[in-house]
Amino acid sequence: MKLKTTMMGAAGVLALTAGGAFAQDMANEMTIVSWGGAYQQSQINAYHEPYQEMHPEVQIITDESSADAVARMRAMFEANNVTWDLVDVVASDAMRLCDEGLAMPIDADEVLAEAPDGTSASEDFGDMIVSECFIPQIVYSTTFGYRTDMVPEGAEAPTDACAVFDLETYPGRRALERRPIGNMEWALLCDGVAIEDVYDMLETDEGVERAFAMLDTIKDETIWWTAGAETPQLLADGEVFMGSTYNGRLFSAIAEQDQPIGMAWGYQMFDLDGWVIPEGLPEDHLARVLDYLYFATDTQRLADQAAYISYGPARTSSAPLVGDHAELGIPMGPHMPTAPDNLEGAFLFNYTWWADYRDEMDARFQAWLAQ
């Protein structure tokens, strides 16, 4: 029973850190890994800075390596030199890290705060807890932005992901992530495959080749990004007409930076994002991480993050507390991927499928890019 062994190995730590009031021998430095850009800044605003105000002795070192978290953590464990304390990852990566013994299982009800009405953490997070190692934080989507001033005269503005494959109506460069996730699904959807058949199709060589054939039609016009902040910058610079990225990054470019960018919500791809704790942290580091997590994942803090970026909080009890943007004063609800007007044609990302097939698909995708 790995969960019991891990939790007992931190004997005393968990009891002392539940609420943080009596914790002893806690490290005063944490390296917290995330995705950079507007998203990481929202964490700094909502979690890091308020926590440090309560604990001025603590130094939080931020790292922007989450896109490579699985590979980096594998390498760290192989070298027996784990330098990260807390890592922000998507759900499918959390499942892989957990399966490989690189992330620590946790008991949500033992180490996370209850909801204000006494509802247990596990019930409040509910189905968002997709792995015993995963501490949910947000619901987000990967979707498309486009330059409103580059829509050809006489053409309607793009409304969904399929516009990225329509070079005739919407000429110009595209931006897509340099990995198979999302791209393979959109390629099949826009080639006529029904939503419910996409993952069954991707389990066949025929389906994979069909997706690559669709991507071939725009490959020469595509800039491949590796960080979520790249597409908003490419759009702002007018280097691409249309590109995929996380909905919160596009919200930042549109609402906060007043860029001439529109959102194409159709076939937005829902996903979950949250924390994992590297396995085997020294007890003083584990105590500090658990103390931070108790604070940073409570009902109010998850709602606070939504005041800085348009991602939905993973706790049920946080949703009613989402209000206006912290600086702009605009209601944040309509900008969430779960807003009713944005839901039409949404695609639920299958993190379990990707946890099983990610390494294989990564290899095939990188081989296709190199052709």
C-alpha cells in the first residue's frame, strides 16, 4: 500500500501541517514549477504572494518548466537529484508520474482544507481527482485565437478549430503546439470524424495516418510552439493569422492587453490542471509544501485565482465566489470555458487515453514533424 507507506513516512508532518499553525522544522525555500506567462502570474498573485505575506521567512523560487515536467522528473529521479518541491501539471501527466512512482500519493481529506460548510476536500473536488497523486487546481481549455483585423474581406470570423485547416478562406501562418495532444483530435474532427469516435480512431494506424494527412495540409504554414505564451505573442506581432493556446492566455491578450484578437471557441478542448508533489521529498520540504498546499487550494484561494485569469476553479465551493477581474473590474464568468455561450461544440479531452498512449504518440508526432 504505497499511499499508507508514503503518508506514514511523513509521520507527524501531516498532522502538524494541516492548517499550518503548529508546523515545525519546515524548509524556508520552495521551488514551485509551473507554465510561465499569465498563468504563472495568476498563481503568484493568488497564492505565492499572500502565502509569503503570512510567512515572510519563506522564499518561493519559480520555475517555468511544466511543459517538460515528465521528462525532467524522470531525469531527476534517475540521477537521484530531485530539485523541485511542487510541480503544476496537466491531469494526464500527473497520471503518468503517479504510475511511474515519481509523484507522491496524497489523501485529499487528510492534507487539504474542507469547504467552508464542512464538505470534505475529496467531495468538494469530486471527479476532478483523477489520480491519487493529483491535486486539482483549474479547469481550462485549449482553443484558438485569431487576428480580427486579418479576417479577409467578405469572410466571416472563425468560430471553431476547423478554420485553422481552411487556408483558402483564411490564408496566412498558423500556430500549433509542438506535440500531438489536441492537434490529432482536431485533425480528425475537422476531417469529419464524430466526437465520440475520435479516440477509437486514434488507436488505429489508419486513424493516426488520417490525422497526419490532415495536418500535412497546413504543415508548411505552421509555426510550432512549446510555451503557451508564444501564440498570444505571435498573434500580437501579426506573425500568424490564427493559433492554438490556453484560453486564459488569450483572455489576457484580449482583455488586459487590448490586442486585436478574437476567440474561436468551437471544439475547445477541456482539460484539468493541478499539482503533484515529487516522491521522496525531505521531511522539512514536504512539511512546507503541504502547508502551502493547504492554503493555496482552499476554497477562497482557488476563487481568487479566477480574478486574474479565466480558468475555472476545480472546487465546487469556489465557483460561487468567482467575481470580477481584480484590475479591470469586468465579470469573469462569461470568459470561463464553462460559460454556456462558450460550450457549444466543446470537446472533452481524454486524459486517461493520453496517459496510456502519450509516449508512443509523442514519438510518432516528432517523427512526422521531422519528415
